[in-house]
Amino acid sequence: MMKRGFKRAGIYLAAIVVLLWTLLPILWMFISSITPTADLLTIDGKWFSENVNFNRYIEIFSQSGSANDAGAQFVNSLKISILVSVSTVVLAILFGGVSAYAFARLRFKFKNTLLMATMFFQLLPSITLVIPLYVIGRKIGMIDQPMFLVVLYMSFTLPYVIWVLNGYYKTIPSDLEQAAQIDGCTWFTAYWRIVLPLAKPGLVAVGALSFLMCWDEFMYALIFMTSLSSKTMPVAISEFSTRYGIDYGMISTAGCIATVFPMLLALIFQKYIVTGLTAGGVKD
């Protein structure tokens, strides 16, 4: 009993350490966002200032105040990030889902080779692709176009979607599709009406994680989006730091706002994400 008690205490202690390690930076970011700059730059060992306020949140979403230009740019960048991330996820699931189903169900030559090849560009360091991608984008006139970011983000989200869904589709019995085809369904109809509803946890899981990949991406957005009207949210946050100084308070405020979307996504689809990522891990 004592050994079991120590084991349980160790598990709880480890869980508390992990929880603090995860939440303390977010808590400190929120505290910094509501702390006046004068108190934020002093070293007094206090967690909370006596003059906390939410003025930065008001300024960043309003058209008045000292953060007028930066706030308007951040709101526009937030819209661009949502547009690019959602568009990438929809296209990646649309094309990646069909491709993963083909790898899981069909038999054809070089299937395993092609499946490995889908991961090739994701294994390459992103920095090595910047110059050729920039040359291609400039020749086709897509530099500074958010749609070009969608195409670039597809290069690392599509392989991930194919790999995860390929394993998930294999957990769905093929007898269901064969029975549907006997009843008159075509290959696509069986996929649409039988497989997709059963694969909803896997689709939600890869969709949520692909969204996070696009939401946090910085390098491509910094290099390929040059105008203020096309910058994404991570780039807009970085520009609160200028050659004249660093606005730590506004960086923390923008970071808190940017964190809300992934947190809501994880909370809403938590059940599907856990189910989708654990399915296919064990072979029958």
C-alpha cells in the first residue's frame, strides 16, 4: 500500500510539474499584457502590479490610441492568418484524404515508395527551399499574395495529412465499403457516405494540428509576404519590436489574443483529437 501511495504521489507530482511548465509562460504573458510599461521594466520581484489595466486590449482593437497603426495592422494580420490557415486545412484534408484512402485501400506498383516520397519535402529544412520557391513565386507573380502562402503551407501539411489518415483508414473495416458497393454505391460514394463519417475523429485531429502548423508558421510568411496588408499574425507580432525599442506589453497582448484560437480549437475538439491520434497505433 505504501509503495502504491508513493507511486501515485509521484504521478501527481509529475503532472503538477508538467502543468506548471506549460501554463506559467502563458500566465506570465497575460500578466505582462495588463501591466503598465513602467512597472513591467522594473525589477522588483512582484508578479502583479498595483496599476493593472486592459488598455492594450482596447487599443489593439480600436482605431484610437497610441497603438493605432500597429493595432490595425495586427487585426488585419489576424484575418489573413485565419483565411490562410483555414484554406490550407480544407484543401489539405480534401486532397490528402483522398490520397490517403488510395494508399490504404488500393494496390499499385511503388505504393510504399510513393508513400515515403510524400514525406521527402517535409524532411528537408525549410530554409533550403526559400530561394527556389521565391524565384518560382516571383516568375508567376504570386509574391505578396496570401494564396501563395496556402500553396506553400500545403507542402508540409499535405504529407502529414496523408500519413496520419493512411493509418487511420486502415483501422476501418473494408467490409463496410464492399457491402456498400454490392448495394450499388460507387467507389467515391462509398468513400463519401461510409468512410468519411467513420473517419471523423481522424479528420478533426489532422485538421486541428494542421491548423496549428499554419497558424504558427513564421519564416515563409516573413519572406514571401512583403506588404502590410498581407502579413500574417506571427509577423505582425514580431513587428512590435522596432529599432527604437521593444514594446513588451503589446507583444504579450498580441500573443494572448493569438493564443485564444488554438486553445479554443483544442478544447472544442479535444475528444476527437485524442481519438484520432491514438487510432491506428496498434495493428490487428
